[in-house]
Amino acid sequence: MIDVALLGCGGSMPIPNRFLTSLLISYRGRKILIDCGEGNQVSMKMLGWGFKTIDVICITHFHADHIVGLPGLLSTIGNSGRTEPIIIIGPKGLNSVMNGLKVIVPFLPYELLIMENELNTYKLNIDKSRLSLNESNPEVIITTLNLQHSSDCLGYSLYLNRKPIFDPIKASNNQVPKIYWNRLQKGETIQIENKIYEPQMVLGTERRGIKISYITDTRPFTEIIEFVKNSDLFICEGMYGDNNDLNKAINNKHMLFSEAADLASKSEVIELILTHFSPVMGDPEIYYENAKGIFNYTTIGFDRLTRTLKFNNDK
């Protein structure tokens, strides 16, 4: 079971009743945060999800509305008693930006592992009560896509793996001693003298996991469709609701509601949540039909909107 919360859904600047765009994902007690603008800590406090268990922070780009809240959050996490490292992923230049932000939080009781999108794919396991980088049998896979904005910007897709179910018949047929079943089921490979026992010797067929995609601050383009394809939840920017604002969207490298909905339709996602609204758009619901008419399963985001995603028992 995965819990997802929009901490804010505003673009450019926070306004009354709308903090800046950010997404918090909670899985098995650990958390991944995407972006951190002003006001995000307030939403986290209101949700009551806690700060200490944020293990990974993904930054889309370095415009102020997506990153200015980060120093304060890092300080709060430090005050919560955390000592384990935190992974921060972002575009090229992340090290330089973090060095600047850390001027006001120079002393943190934990290490920051800064990754300037060197990998494009990040494989994570829940290890010792935190998410850590691990290449084998990953529980969470984060992939990135370079977007089309006025600065280097990343889209993120998270795939939460669902491990194959244990198959006792297969284990018996492969003559695996019962004392190793539990360890193999957890992904461990065991070698006893000249005999090697591998997880696939006791596990059944693969089962579909859950995919969450997050795209903001970009013009729409073809590669996004494949990147977010079949997402259980697609969170996408809708800076402008009115179709007459197309020129603004093109000039500022953002999207209309209708363009985000078109991506959702072509990507065959299950649900689209619109976010990152212009501060001059007081009520995004006015333009709801501009998206819903293209993709029926559209939701207009709002601060602290939550979703709980469950694995399908039939897959």
C-alpha cells in the first residue's frame, strides 16, 4: 500500500490556501519527496506524516518555487533526530545549488548524498529502516526524463516493485532445503559448498507493481507519453486552464490543462491529477471541463490531496 499526498499545487509563488507544488510518497514507513518549495513543511505538519523518515528528495529543477523550502526542511529533519544519510537527486548543477543552500544550514547531523542525475535510473531497497541505493532486487525504481523548460528540468517516474509470491511447489521441485526458503524469498542468494540457491528457485511469476509519474514545468512532447505510460497515478502540471492561454504556455514553457489531459489519454494512465497552477488562476475548477473532456479520469489537485494506492491481488 502506497500513500501519496500533494503538499502544495501552486506555481511561481505561494498564495493564501495554496502552497507550492510538491509531492510526498509514503511506502512501508519510508518517504520520498519530490520538490520542496515554500510552505511545504506546513502541509507536512498538517498531514502529520512526520519528517524523520524522508530518505530521498527528488528535485525537478532549480527555480525558487521548487527548491527554496529545502534548507528549512533539512534543518527540521535534523532536529527530528535523524542521523542516517539522505539521498538528493536533481539535474546537473545540484552540487553547486546545494552548497549555496547549505550556507544557512551548515551543520546537519546526517550526510547528504548528492546525485546530479548520473544514473537516470535509481534502484532502492528498504534497508535498516531506510531507503538506500541497492542494485539487486530493488523495491523502488526511480527513473528520470529530461523535460523542456527554461532550465534543466527532470520528470520522475517511480515504480514500486511487487515481489513474486513464494511458490513452495517450485521450491520442493528444485530441492531447496526448507531452512533457506525464507532467506531466498527475501532475495538472498545462498551458496553451500558447490551448490548455489537463487531466489528464482522458490519464487513464482512476476506481479505488476505500482507506477507513479510526476511531470511539471515543461511543454508537452512525445517522449513523455512512453515515460508515463500505464501509470497508476500521473501527476502533471496545468499552469494554465484556459485554452486561450496557449501562447503564454508556449512562451513560458508550461502546459494547458488540455495538453496535460491529452498526454494522460495517450499514455493510458489510470488517473491524472493536475497541479502547479498559475497564481493568477484563483479557481482551477472553472477550467475542469477543458481537461475532463479529453481525459475523463482527471482530478484538479489541491493542497494535501491524498491517494492510497493498493497492489492488485489479481496481478
